[in-house]
Amino acid sequence: MISDIVKIALPGTIAFIVGVLLAPPLAGWLYRRQMWKKQPKTIATDGRGTPIFSKLHETRETTTPKLGGLLIWGSTLITVVGIWFISQIFDNEVVNKVDFLSRSQTWLPLFAMVIGGIVGFTDDLLDIRGAADHIAGGLSLSKRLLVVGLIGLLAALWFYTKLETQTIGIPFVGDIDLGFLFVPFFIIVMLALYSGGVIDGLDGLAGGIFATMFSAYAGIAFFQDQINLAAFCVSVVGALLAFLWFNIPPARFYMSETGSMALTVSLAVVAFMTDSLSEGHGVFVLPIIAFPLVVTTASVIVQLVSKKFRNGKKVFMVAPLHHHFEALGWPPYKVVMRYWVFGAVVAIIGLIIGVIGQ
């Protein structure tokens, strides 16, 4: 038990230290290269203007660098590979015990995180280039959804064919066999999670929420005796805390797509790995643990539907929801900290259900 706790806690500590050390040179490079939007956002998803959002964030959007998500998945990758590399050099029982890079538990979520991060990085670079070459705004939403869908398809097929998984666990009930429908279901879950990336809109907001979600799944994995997966989740939390150290207002940089895409696709994989594959219910509790993402995405959908079918009338002053609270006059730090509290509460509830429902 003690050795397992050390194996889980150590990667998180290392990832945090690596992130803190990498952040200053990364920030310096981002500022020297002026890695921020050259033009503020003025058009919403439905093609209408964004006067309230522009009033709240116009200056920050064009003076604060994007690409901060590099710190998150970069620190995680360095931690995972670094510990594995040391275990190959110093072949002894203690070092080998700490190594948590395994084909059965960590390869797939790490692969998803890196691929998502690279695609998000590409999108951010295109966005930063501005109007040059007529590629302002980065990859279109349809293209990003297509890429995330392809990542989900590859991961789903791996689960279905290699791991022979096609069921979803329901607490106190048992497993539901989806057959080949498991594959599209997996893709839908990943796309839904990715849509929650719109929560990355205020300094410190996304970093704190994602840290609570990965912490909850670390706990679920630990109680399912998936120690390597738990260690992976904690290493992500450590990297997120390092990012958060520099993202607390005023943010030195933003997570942007390279961070949100990496985290959401990886979290989807983690949820399925803590499901029937390990006789758990990781997918069932995902909407609970990720409820801040759910309500944020829902607020955008409700706003778009209302404007389309109610002659432009809005439900919220501005969407996503956190910007609505900001438009009501809440200071950004109050919105962020209340989201943190709410996120921690639902994460604990999801952890409890995920553990006792086995």
C-alpha cells in the first residue's frame, strides 16, 4: 500500500517541478515570438457579433500568449518517459517499482494526450498567424471535430479489438453489452468531452477544473488497483498545478487548444479504462465528475438554439456560462474560484459513486 502511494504521488511531484522549471523559458519564448491572437474575437459561432465578450476580453486576447498547454502535456510526457528511461539505466527493484509506463494502462491515454496536443498546437499556430494566408481562426470547428473523432475512432477500435471491450458498467446494475455500438459510443463521448474545452475562458478556470477531474479518476483507478493509470493521472495533475501557478490572474499564458484538446481526449480514454475493462464504472460517473464541462457546453448549445429559433433572443447575456456570470458583474476571480469549489464537490461525488458502485 505505502509503495503504491509513493508510486502515485512521486510522478505528480516530479511533473510539477518539471513544469515550474519549464514555464519561465516557455513564457519567454512565447512573448518574444508574440504568440497571441493578432485580432480579437468579434464573431460568434452563429456568425453574429460578440460585443459583450469583446468588451470583457478584447485587450487580454491580443496581449497574452496562447500555447500554454504545451507545459501541461510536455511536463507529463517528460515525467513519464523520464522515469521509464531512468528505470532502464538503473535496473533495480526500487527504480523499477516507480516506473509506471505500461502497455496495459498508460500507453493509450499518453498517446491520446500527445496526439491531441500536437493537433491543438497546429490549430493554435494557425490562429496566431492571423489574417495572413487567409487562415485566420485556425482549423475550422468541423475540422477539429473530425480530428477528435478520428482519435476517438482509433482509441475505440483499440478497446474493441485489442482489449476486447464492448460493455459499459452501470453502478449496482452490472455491464451493458453494446456490441459494435461501443465504437460510435466511444467517439460520441470523446467529442462531447472535447466540446467542454470551451471552459478555457478565464485565467485559472480550466486548469483548476481539469486538475479536480484527473484527481478523481486517479482515486478511482487507485481503488481499482490500476496503479500505473493512477500514477499517470496524478502526473497530469502535477503538470496542471504547475500550469496553474503561472495561469492564476494575471495569466502569463493561456492553455488554448494545445492544452484543452490534449486533456479532453486523454480524459475520455481514462474514463473508459476505469470502466468495465477494470470492472468499474468510469464512463457512468464521467458526466458527474466533468459536470462543469457539461453545463458549460450546455450553455453554449442553449444559447445557439435560443438565438436561432427565438428571433435572436438570448438566454444568457453571453455564452459560455462563465462569461455570463462575468457579464453580470462578478469579478473573474470570483467566477473561477466558485467553479473550482463546484468542480471539487462534483468530482468527490463522482469518485464516491465510482468506488462504492463496484
